[in-house]
Amino acid sequence: MKKILITGAGGFIGFNLTYRLLKKNNVIVGVDNLNSYYSKKLKKSRINQLKKFKNFFFFKFDLKDTKKIENLFRKFKFDLVLHFAAQPGIRYSLINPKSYIDSNIIGFFNILESCKKNKTKKLIFASSSSLYGEQNKFPIKENIIGVQKNIYSLSKKQNEDMAKIYSNLYNLKIVGLRLFTVYGEWGRPDMFILKFLDALHKKSQFKLNNFGDHYRDFTYIKDVVDIILKLIKKNTEKYSVFNICSGRSVSLFKIINILTNLSNKKPLIKKISRSKVDVYKTHGSNTKINKIVNKRKYYSISEGLKNTYNWYIKNSHLI
């Protein structure tokens, strides 16, 4: 039985991963500050689902709190750390850039320091496809170096640089996950899919960026969790990064059409110009991760959206 720390346990990916690991009878310690960036009601509902397990222990605090982090590591002596706590959102980085420094850089530094001091066996952390910036050759492989367009993506690039240094200097086994537009059940209401579903359901206006002319590598949450669970068991290199993506780039118009057909409702769309912090297209190569975890099949976008839609209809009151 492993003792595992999962930061961001009240978040989208952190929650789904925690839930699956709890079913395997691991001792899971979850940390989250439950901030108000999006629905606290949704975050608290996720945590309440996890608290049904006797082997789950939850602590509410901010990762900037060095003392609380150190005490937690000292008390539990974790075998594995899964770091998914972060300030998300690209456009919000224009409004509150300091929150990204506090959470994504200082918070991650505290995790690295605690892993070093306690000789944690393995750290897996969430990076982001946003650090690739604008690209014109697809699919994007892990050896590509991009130019970051916003503070969020820059903070994720800083995370990778810091992790690589700590891995080399202190002999820590660290894995970075470059996540591409994850969606699915218990997802983030600030992201495109749930935001559009919510507008459909409530018959409110939906603002469509760049007049809808965007493409994203939408990656279903169950595929993401399956990959991470396999990575936990793999003897990876001392420091490594992987694209976590479906390997398909889908037009926003296709997503809109599928969700509109599922709901049988007509959307109220206002097309707006492109934000200066957005990239035009993401499309990752998943060849490297597929070889490591022997992943052969991914959920289709239609199946993933149908599952997401069905979850939303039952849980729209949480958004």
C-alpha cells in the first residue's frame, strides 16, 4: 500500500486521478486551497465524493505555505507525489498574473524542496501544451521548443526547468506531463466544452473566440487517468516529459455541432475576435507516451462528448 500525496485534489484532473487511486486501496492525502477561480460548489462536491473513502485524508491550504507542506511530508513520508495544483486559465493571466507566480512557481518550488528533503521516490507533475506557443508543424513532438505567449504558459515552462535542475542535482525521479486540453466528467466550467454546454442549457449568449476558427487536441479525462496510472508503475528515466494528448486536432465548430445535436437546442453565439494570448492550433504527438505505457486506443471525440454531456445534465447545478 502506497502513501500518495495529490495536490489539486479538488481540481478536475486531480479529483479523477484521486478517485481511481482510492479504489486501489492506496492511502491518499489530498491538498487543495479550493479557491474561487471557478465554482467552489463543484470543487467541494468533488472533495465530498473523495471523503467517502476511509483511506482519503484532505487538507485545505495553499502550497505557498511552506511550513504546512513540510509538516505534511514529515508526517506521511510519501512514496509518490502527484502534483496537479496550479492556477489555471490563459486569459485570466491577463487579469491576475501574480496568482500564477504564487501558485505555479512558488507552490511548485515548495513541492520540489519537500521531495528533495524527504527523498521522495517519484514526482509526477502537470505541465501544459501551452508552453509550445504557436507552431506550424504538426503533430508537435516533445523536443520542440516554443515561445510562451502568456504568464500561465511561462509558469509551466519554469516548472519544467526547475524540475529538471532538481532531478539532476538531487537525483530525483521526476516526470512532467504536457497536457493537451483535457475534458470530460467533473470538468472545468471555465473551459470551452462545459462553458458552451452551460450556455446551451441556460439559453445564454456564448462568446466564440476568433469567430470559432480554432483547433484543439481535445483529450478525454479517462485516457489521461489511464496513462498516469500506468506511468506510476513504469521505471521511467530520471527526468522525462511526455505529451498527454489524443493525437487529433479538432475544430471548435465540430465540437459545437456535436454538443448542439446532443442537446437538441439552438446556441446563442456571439463571434468575437481572437485573444492575443491564444494559440491558433494545438495538435500533439503521443508516440512517445504510447510506447512507454503501451497505449493503443483513445476514446473518440463523439464518445467523450456524449459522456461529458450526460454528466453535465445530471450535475449542471454544480457549475
